[in-house]
Amino acid sequence: MKFGRKSKGNKESRELGFGTKSYGPNTRLIARDGGFNVNKTGLKFWQSLDTYHELISMKWGSFILLVSSVFFFANLIFALLYFFAGSGSIAGAHGSSVLDRFLDSFYFSTQTITTVGFGQLSPNSNFVSVLAAIESFMGLLGFALATGLMFARFSRPRKRLVYSENAIVAPYRDINGLMFRFANSGKNHLIETEVDVFLSYWNLEEDRRFFERLKLERSKINFFTTSWTVVHPIDNDSPLQGMTPEECANHHMEVIIMFKAFDDTYARTVYDRNSYIHSEIKWGQKFVPIFTEKGDGQIHIDLEKIGQYESAALN
Amino acid sequence: MKFGRKSKGNKESRELGFGTKSYGPNTRLIARDGGFNVNKTGLKFWQSLDTYHELISMKWGSFILLVSSVFFFANLIFALLYFFAGSGSIAGAHGSSVLDRFLDSFYFSTQTITTVGFGQLSPNSNFVSVLAAIESFMGLLGFALATGLMFARFSRPRKRLVYSENAIVAPYRDINGLMFRFANSGKNHLIETEVDVFLSYWNLEEDRRFFERLKLERSKINFFTTSWTVVHPIDNDSPLQGMTPEECANHHMEVIIMFKAFDDTYARTVYDRNSYIHSEIKWGQKFVPIFTEKGDGQIHIDLEKIGQYESAALN
Amino acid sequence: MKFGRKSKGNKESRELGFGTKSYGPNTRLIARDGGFNVNKTGLKFWQSLDTYHELISMKWGSFILLVSSVFFFANLIFALLYFFAGSGSIAGAHGSSVLDRFLDSFYFSTQTITTVGFGQLSPNSNFVSVLAAIESFMGLLGFALATGLMFARFSRPRKRLVYSENAIVAPYRDINGLMFRFANSGKNHLIETEVDVFLSYWNLEEDRRFFERLKLERSKINFFTTSWTVVHPIDNDSPLQGMTPEECANHHMEVIIMFKAFDDTYARTVYDRNSYIHSEIKWGQKFVPIFTEKGDGQIHIDLEKIGQYESAALN
Amino acid sequence: MKFGRKSKGNKESRELGFGTKSYGPNTRLIARDGGFNVNKTGLKFWQSLDTYHELISMKWGSFILLVSSVFFFANLIFALLYFFAGSGSIAGAHGSSVLDRFLDSFYFSTQTITTVGFGQLSPNSNFVSVLAAIESFMGLLGFALATGLMFARFSRPRKRLVYSENAIVAPYRDINGLMFRFANSGKNHLIETEVDVFLSYWNLEEDRRFFERLKLERSKINFFTTSWTVVHPIDNDSPLQGMTPEECANHHMEVIIMFKAFDDTYARTVYDRNSYIHSEIKWGQKFVPIFTEKGDGQIHIDLEKIGQYESAALN
């Protein structure tokens, strides 16, 4: 049982930046979507707002809904102003009931803010003329803002990595290996790909978390075009040598994965993170083949099989 | 005959990321446009969609056609809605026949979605007023989207490298060399340029693919302003030493080229790939000069000659 | 007293790029917002203008005010041109007083520049028709410019680092250490984080400024997710060994901090700078804990406490 | 006289990427604006077009002129189509003369393409209605394109480096040094700044160009906030040791400067190039001081003096 060597684990825990005491034994450090399990408080509301980040990272549905709501309420406010300007201030608004007059104000507002300006309704007083100028100006600026945000949303780096649901401990050469498999499901080209894997566990005697880098069979490839099975050989130098699934659970083990590549399609460096906790590691399994031969000179990868495994006797 | 040394080739094949068994002997690994010869399946339709990538990477003609189609069908749908709102709901639509009434609805729709809003046709019912507000709002958002996509298309890194159609084996100093020539045909400045060349071949005995990095006369230059003839000297350390064109064909040889540079004009790192398969390598040829002297103190490169060669006796 | 060792300080001062003579003893080198304390003159007005930088970096309030002013004055100019085109040149302008005629010209201008074009006012002469075409074209280009600027403002890298108000000298292991604490208050992910710390002081004998890099307990972490307390151990190699607060003040000491990280959310490298001058360094204090345990398996950081310290006896 | 050492110069000439034979003795390799003195031919017209680059890099005046011309000619074409649709096809066009009818068509076109759509002129036939729909659609797409291009122009990296007009040979410590001075006149922050300097000369005996890297007193600084005087000490290892201005002219000497920095304000790496040919190097001069003390605790640099020098006796 190698868990608990003090010096090295301690050093690397600091390098990773998680600290050793702040995380309880039952804490997952990295969420499956690559997020960090950290909650920051103590900022004033406006400091914590990070509006830009929210607008850029919210789902498209929410974004469209938000923009539509802003559009609706902006129209409502201007409609009320036009309405209170009194009857006759909008030429072409013939409604006599209060509702009809308000609706005409609202329609005039929508035609102004979008700059469609049919003209069947048109300003008929100085107040409404000035207000309409302001509204159309604000409309244009607002849509300019929406355009800018849309492009900012588009230009965010996107990663479409699919990871195997589980890591496995499988026979590897004449020993065993800890493995996981992943691939890029997007159509962008990832090159100069690097992977770094850390083991994190709770030291029962010292009552704090330790971290250790795992040696990999291969940590860098030039073209990440197919799938990649990352292998940590469990040799005599491995902290996993001699460990059992039960001990891993007792030590609240977590395998942390750092991924780095250059996205050739969008010319930028992308990073990704993932982790497997002890219950997500399957012992005595191996991944099923993912390549299919069709004799057409092309390589076929079936991404549906990325996480599929079958039982295999360990060495 | 040096093809088939196990250790080194094996290691580098893994580094490249192609795997060794998935590619049959007749598979080309890298297409002439730098794409990878890989087909990914097993994703659900919406997972494989990568809409953004499609919209960004499709040809300009297709993009304009797509935007125009969306414009046309959006108008069609709104036109039908206006049409079914009944006659009289659009002021100024005097057509009496069904066709005329539909056309007026369609014209009204186009004038609304583009926000041109002449006003000779204008909303004359609450339903049409509200619908027109929605349509003009959608029109503006749609054109905002198109604007964002257009800029995203513009801002994609573009490489305008022209490679010689063939690699050649030519006399080089007192031995021979494998060479290819390429240049940047764009007006952007490429600097800190690096080239890496790999040899890939099918090992007949082991029935799988091997890879080996080829040593280059020079693998980095500061300014990539003229053309660059990349040379692999076929010395005693070269896997090509003693090989014949026939043996190269038998081993399904492919020369893989990786290119990296910093694009000073657009401030980003660009990568490129290319490959020459055995039938694209001409033996006993040399490239014709590409520089022309005009006595005006300027360097002239004739890119038309980039791939031209003439016969030359090998050493 | 170690301040004043010639060779090393001299060398590093040159590396930093501040020069040694240009800064007087009372000059702060780096402002608290990371700016440099340098004033450049001698450029012609148009050379020093850097309009783009101003438009991109001014506050949002100023930007909106500027755009609104441009909008207003552009309208004013066109309104005057329409006004001087004479009565009758705008159809629908029935005002008889000079003021009413000018207001109609102004309203027509706003309806043209925003392309709202109600049509209750419309061109009624060749001069006005041509002018209106130009104005609407300029309006569209102007709003295109505003859109581009808005996105450029959005896409600027933003850093939301919060630093402790003071650096402290606190007990560290069995010696003392110079420490400061900081965190990322934004929702973006910072990874591959590096810190470099320099000591700057005025050499009283040589009458010029010296610089020295301070050795850190740890200068790099992988994930900058929580807070980071950077520690310079004041051991026998430290230039601060044996120094007193008074001597630091006499030497006009300044601690310069350079921060570098990769912003994973926006895919770019970010840098930051900060400094603490002698009066901002508190001796015999230690930072209060910033983590709170809530037993929910999450890490909680209270950023309000980032700069809070309490007294602690020095070793 | 050290010019002409074969091995080293030869190697570095290849590294730089200029080649050795293509440049005649009278050729300047790098223009003062950092461009390369290379002319590429042999591309088909459409291959050499690089439209995007032209649109992005042309001056703002040219760009505005181009956009305006496109606007004008697009209007002209549509005006002709409307005109030939016959009288009566545009409602509100009452002109009876051919000129008046054409002008009405032109005004209608401008009101359609900008989507201002006053409505005093409006479509009155199916042909004109459809054409107007197409024109307003094209107008919106065109302005979307212009918006995208404007932002692409904005987001290009811009360097505002001011170099001394001349390099000088000045006394340096107890020997002499080749020096030039430069500064960043922009308001962006440049950090992690590096400079590399090469000497290029024509070897009279071998009749080709040689290149050699010059050793610098300091080649990297952390903050490029003030001015930087780059110094090559002419010691016994320097190829310039013992050279005279006449010999430099005979050898068609050129000093090539490569600059690299990280632009902290726009979060990207920027490069720059410059060169001084023999006639731009002044011997026995030194740069005048550029710093001015104003006692306000700020550093003042007078960029007007960046290239000013005064005579100084050489060692």
C-alpha cells in the first residue's frame, strides 16, 4: 500500500493549486464537465456579477429569451410614454378606447425601435418626435450590442471531447494499467495534444488530501484524429501498485485529467479537464475495439463505443 | 533496405497519433488539403451536427445561398400568416384575386423583415401589428446573426501555402536528397517557420504501419518570405538509403509534412499539413530555379514554377 | 543590511526595463491598477491620439455618451442642411415658424439617419433626396462602426483579480516570510498560473534604484481556483533578512508582482501586475483564514476576507 | 576585417530565410516599415487576389471610398432596373422627364437599400416589389459585411513603435557599440520584450550575401514602458571590430532587427522588424538623453528626441 508517502504528494498538491486541507474526504475536486468545485462568496453584488461572462456562457435558448424580454419591456416603457403624451400625438392612431390607444402606442413603439417605420403611424408632436428619435437610436445600439454578443458567443472556444464514462483497470502488457479513452467528436482539428494525469487521495493518518502525478505510457501525440486510450502502467513505481478497489474507496481516490491541444481550425490553444472518482473506475475490464474496417481505405471510429468495456482477467 | 526497424518506428507512430493497425496498406493518411482520413460515427444526429463549424467553413457561395434560402422561407411563412389574417388586415393591399392578396402579404413581409417599411402596405389589425413587430425583431436578430457569422468566417485563419505537386529525389551535395518546395502565396507575413517531416510505410513482415521522423538539412527559418526547398539528405542514417521507387511503392510509403509558423499579419500561430505518397515522388529530378533577376533590387519569385522539375542524374 | 549589493540588482533592474536613474526615490513604479508610471511626450497630436485604444478602453458610460453625442451632432448638421434647403423641400413639413421648420428638419434627419423613415416627412427635392441617401448610408456605416467597437470592447481580456490591500511580514515555518494573497473573483477559469516577485529599492550610496528577484516558496500552480498566498521566505539568502520597516521606508522599497495565467474560458494568456510600497507592508501580521467549511462537499472562499490580517509574533 | 568568415554567416543566412544568392549587393532586405523586399509572380489573377487581406489592410480612407463606391454603383444598377420597369411601377414618382424618372428610380433605390423606406416612393408592381425585396436584403447583407470588415480591421494587431531614424556607433564603456533606440508610442502595454539583431553583408570574394547574429548587451526586458537603447558592443568577437564606414558601404551592410513582445492590452504576441543600411548608420555619435525630470514622481520621455544624437569621440 503506497498511499501516504508524504514528500512527493505534498509537493504536487501545492502545484495543482487545490490546497490540502480545504477539501474534505468526500469532495469531488473536478466535476465531469471540467468545472471546479469551488464557491466564492464575500463579493458585493455588483462585483460578483460578471455580466459579460453570463451573457456569453448562458444557453442559446436563455439568451434569445433574454433579448426578447428586453425588447418587449423596452417597447412597453416607450409605449407608456407615447400613450401619456395624449391622443393626437401619434398621427394615424384612430383608436378611441383606452386599450386601442395604448395598442397603437405600442405598435408605434415597435415600428420605431426596429426602425421599420411603416408610417401609417407617425409622430405628430415634438415630444413624440424626439422620443421616437431616441427610441430608434436606442434600438440600433441595442441590436448592435446583440450582434456583438452573438459573435462573442460564437467565437468562444468550444471543446467537443467525449470521454469514456468510466476509467478501467485492465491487463496491460504483463502487468495491469489504469486506462481511460476519449476522442474529439467535433470537426475541428486538434493537434499537438498533451495529457497529464494526477492521482488524488485522502491520507487517513494525516487527515488531509495528497496528490501525485501518474506516469503515462505516452503523454503527447501530434494529431488527435482518432480516439486515444491513455494508459498509466501500474508498475512498481505506481502508487496504485497493490491497491484494491476497496482501498481506493476508503482513500476517496480521484483521478484528475488535464488535456491541452492546439485547435488548428480556430487557431487557438484549448484546455480541458475531467476526473474519475473511485466509483467510476472499473477493475478487471478492457475497452472494446472502436475501429471498424470497411475496406474503403478510410478509418472508421464508432464513438458510441467510446466507453464500452468487457471483462478481462487482470495480471 | 532499412524499412522495418521495429523500435523507433513504433515509438514515433504512437507519437503521431495515427495508431498502427487501423490504417490498411492502401490508406492515405493525410489528404492533399491537409485533412485527416478519418470517419467518425456513432454520434446521435444532434451531437454530430457541429452547426457552427459548418456555417463557418462552408464555401461563400453556399453560405450566401443558405442565408438567402432562410430569408425566402421566413418570408414565406410570415406571408402565409398575414394572408390567413384575412383581407383588410393589411392597409394598402388592394389585390382582389387570391394570388394578388398573397403577393401583397409576401411583399409586406419582405418590407417588414428587412425593416424597410415603405408604408404603402401597413398593418391594419392587431394580429398583423403584433406579427409585424415579431417579424421585424426576428429580422434584426437574424441579420445580427448573419453579421456575427460573416465576421467569424473572416477571422478564421487562412493558409495560402502552395506546395510543389511532387516531392523529388534529387542529387544533393555528393549524395541524394528527398526534397519538396513550397511558398506562401498570400500577402500575410509568416515568421518563425518550422517544418517536421515523417516517413510512413507498411511493414510487410509485421503487417502494420511504421513511422519515422526524417532528419532535415534545416527545419526552421526566421522569415518565410520566399520559397523554401525542404531537403532530407539520404545519408547512411536515412531509412531511404538504398531504397528504390519500387520498394517504396511496395511499402505503401507516404511522406507526411507538418508546418508551423506565426502569422505576423493576423497575430496567430498557424499550422499546415501535407503529404506525398510514393507515386507522387519523382526520382532523378531536380527543381528548376524559381528566382528571376530583373536588376531592380527586388527579389522575384515565379510561383508558377514551384512544382516544376527537370531530370538530373542521381549520385 | 543587504540592500545595496551591486551586481545582481543592477542586472535585474535592466531586465525589468525600468532603468535605474530615471525613477526618483519617491516614485511608485507600478500603480495599484497595474499601470506604469510613465508619461510620454513629444509626439505630434495625431501621433499620440491612439483613437482605437481610447474608444476600446474608455468606460461604458463615456462610450455611450460619446456615441450619443456623435449621433446628436450629426443630426444637427444634417438638420441645418435640410433647413437651408428651403421650405417645401421636405414633404409633410407644415411648420411655418423658423423654429418649427428647423424642428421638422431635425426630425426628418433623425428618421433618416436611423433608417426608421416613417414617411410622414419625406424628401421633396433633388437636393434633399440626395442628402437623405447620404445620411442614411452614413448612419448605417456609423452604426456598423459602433457595432464593431462594441464587440472589440467585449473581446478585450478582462482580469478580475482581487489582491490583499496589504502585503504582510508573517511568521513562516521557523523564520518569517513576506506574503500577499489574491484570488480570481471572475467566473472565468485561470490555469497554468505563474507569479514572479521583484524587490525594488533606492540605493542610498549610489543614489539610484536597484532591483532583485525574490525567491518564492512556490511560483507556479496548475489551477488558480481558490485563493493563493504567495510567500517569499526571509531566509539568509533574502535581501530582506535583517531589515526593519524603517529601513524599508528609507530605501523607498517597492515589491513588484508579475502574474501570468492562461484564461481557459476565453482561450488566451493574461498577464497582470501589482505592487506594494513600503507603507503597504504590514509587519508582524498574518492573514485570517479565508475558507469556510459548510459540510456540503464544496469549497467556500470568502473573498471579503482576502486582505484581512491579525497580529502574529514574528520569529 | 572580419567580414567574410564562411561557416557561421552561411548557417545563419539560411536560418533567416533570405537565401544567399537571390539578393543582389544593392538590395535592401527589410523596408523601414518592416515589409519584405520580395515580389511574387506566376499566380493566376484570382489566386493572387487575397481580397480579404486587401480589405483589411488598406487605409481607412481607401476603405470608406471603396464602400461608398460599391454603395453608389449598386444603387445605380438597381435604379436602372427600376427605371426600365416603366413609368407607374413606382408609386409617388411623378417626374415626367426621363431625367426626373431616372432620379426618382435612383432615390427609390437608395431608400430601399438603406432600408430607410420613407414610402413617398413605393413599389407599385410585382416586378418592383420583388426587386425591392432583393435590394433591401442585399443592402442588409452588404452592411453586415461592412460591419464584419470594420471589426476585422479594428482587431488587427497594431504596432506603434518609433525607431531612431539612424543607428549610431557610439562610445560604450571602454570600447564602442552599435546602437539604436526605440519606444512604444501607443498606449498599449508591451511586456516580455525580446530583440534579435542580425548583420547582413555582401561577401566580395564569394559574391554572395552573408548573415551573422550580433551579440547584444541585453536582448530581453520585462516591461517595455520607456525607451530602449539596444547596444551591440563592438568587442573582439564582433564582426564590426576594426571596420570603417567605407568598408561597411563597400560590403552593402544592413543591420536587421527582429522585435517580439506580448501586447498585454490586446492579449497577443506582436512581432516587428526594422533595418538600418550602411548609410543610415552614423559613426561617432551618441543619442541625447530622452528622459526629463519634472519632480512630480513620474517618468517623462520625450519621443521627439528618440532619434536625436550628438557627436561623441569614439574609443
